[in-house]
Amino acid sequence: MAALRPLQIATAALGLLLAACTTTSSSGVSAPKAGTGIGQASPFLNANLVDVACASTQQCAAVGINFDGAAASAPLTSSTDGGLGWSLDTSAAPAGTKLTSVACGPVGCLSIGRSLAGSLVYRLDPEASSWTAATRPSKDAVAEAVACAAKRFCAVVFHDSTHHFVSTTLNGGSTWSEGGTLPPTAGAVFQLSCDDAFHCLAGGIDAQGSGAVTVTTDGGATWAASNLGTTPANRIWDVACQSHKNCAIVADLSGATTTTILTSQDGGVTFAPPATPWTQVTTPRALSCTAASCVVVGADANGHGAAAVFGSNGLGKLLALTYAPTPLLSVGCSSASRCVGAGLGSLVVLSPSVPKGSQQQGGQFRQ
């Protein structure tokens, strides 16, 4: 299917809307009030943004694939103020590169992708706006997903002709250590999430094409398949953990008419539907968690972007979005009060407000 080009909006009309419902940051860029989100047309009109990530330092990054294919460089974008303003670096990635995943942490951001020359890894130092090529941990394997956590830890899942394996770095991609292999039943990994240097979840499909999640508690040295319950999953769209105990996944379940959120109280060993279904977002697609809450993004019943925040006890609240014309495909949170969602044609700054009655942190998801 041909790539969809972002919708264009009148700048003057958008300015009136933002002035009516935002406060102004010290940099002069509008920021949303608590419980709302402010969208803007993507400044990168020649590309689909497919992934976004943020660190606690307010550094964010978004990557994607150009409409023009081999004719232009892939977008490597960055923000130093939690997603309010963005800059584009067109010098790092060669023409024809497809960037598929990005992650941010205290060490900066890492993005992975591929070109005709093979897998590529790019590095963005903290508070920087220009990307550089990082050392590739494997020249022949295909990079599938990347995640970063505290204490300068990042991990990348690769696959070659025989297996999936993990490589980890503690210095932003300058040097790498090869970890363990995923179960031989792994087929493809779409998402990787680590809440520290030991505990990570990988989500995707198995060798038979069914949804699958694997978990490690030793930094990727060993991996075990998660139990997703009695209803088979067709695909896992996203994975995230709020703590060593609370985790959540976005899954397509067999026989279901829409995408479903499943939660875990044991760090991803087993998943089940939450006691109160997370249905505020009609079609969820991605999620990001902090110690206080999880934010889910996707589409509403009309196909527009939607976002909701959930506390540790599962209580949810829909955020009021000003401009999100297309479904949000990815989300990254720098704190419990600031996240960024990315769609095909828009970037949406979110200011979640944890629902009243929710435990701020330390509680367990109710199942």
C-alpha cells in the first residue's frame, strides 16, 4: 500500500487552538496542560515516523522511513525539551536507509535500521542534536529491536540465519557484549523493553506466526517464553514494564475484534486481561510506562489518534488531544507527566495525569 502523506493544517487556525488551551514554556514553545495532549503536523513531511522514545533527561528521538525510498536520507530527529521542539539530522544516515526502532536513556539515544549494506546503528549523545554511526555489534545479522534503561544500559535484538540473539552496551554503542539467544521458537521481534539492566521483555511472533513474548531477568543471558493465557495471540504490537512486577503488552488475540491490552503481575512470566479492561483507547497500538503509570496510544473509533493513562491499580483516563489526525503508532515517556506520541503525520506532546484513586507507584496491576 502506498505511504500516506501527512495531512496539512492551517498554521493560523492551529495557533488559535493552541493559544486557547496551553501554557508557554521558557523556550516560547507551547506545552499542554495536565490531562491533555497537543499535536503538530510532523515537520518531516517526506517521511513516516514509526517510532519515538524519550529519556528522563527530556531528550527524545523519533525515526522513520522516507516516502521517496532510496532517493533521500532517513529521518533521524531529536528533541532536548521533551518533544516540544524538534531538529532533523540528514547527514548521518545514507540514502535508502530504513530506520525501524529507537530507544533513549541516560547515555543518549540509539536507533537501528538497515540499508543495502546491512544493519545500521546510530547514536545520539545526551543533549546533542546530531547523530553519528555507532559500532555495529554484528555486521551480518539483522537488527530488529532496541531498548535502553538506567545506568547506561542498552540492548539490541538481532537475528541471523539460525537464531535470535542479544547484544548489550554500557557506553552508548561504542563497545558491545554479546548476550544469550532467544528461544529457538522465536520468529521475529518487533519490540524490546527494559526497565533496568537485568529485566527485559521482547515481543513479536514465533516461528509459526503466532504472537509471542520472551523475558529475561539476567540482562539477556537467558530468555524464557511468557505464558499469554488460553487465547492464542496473532501478534504482539508492544511491550512495557512499570516495574519488575507490573508489565503490559498490546496484543492481537485470536477471535477478538480489536487489539487488546494484557497485564502481568510477575514481571512478564504470565499475562492475563486486567480486572478493569483498558478500553479507553478503541484500538491500542503502543504503550510506555514510568514508575507511576502507563500511557497507551492508538486510535479512537473514528480512526483519529487517541491516548490514555493508567495507574498501578488499572484505573484509566482518556487524554484530551487537540490535534491527532491519524492513529498514534508509538509513544515514549520521559516522566509521568510528559510523553510524546508519533503518528504517520503528526507528533503529539502528552501531559498525562494519573487518575484519582490510582496508586502512584509500587502497587500491582489488578487481574
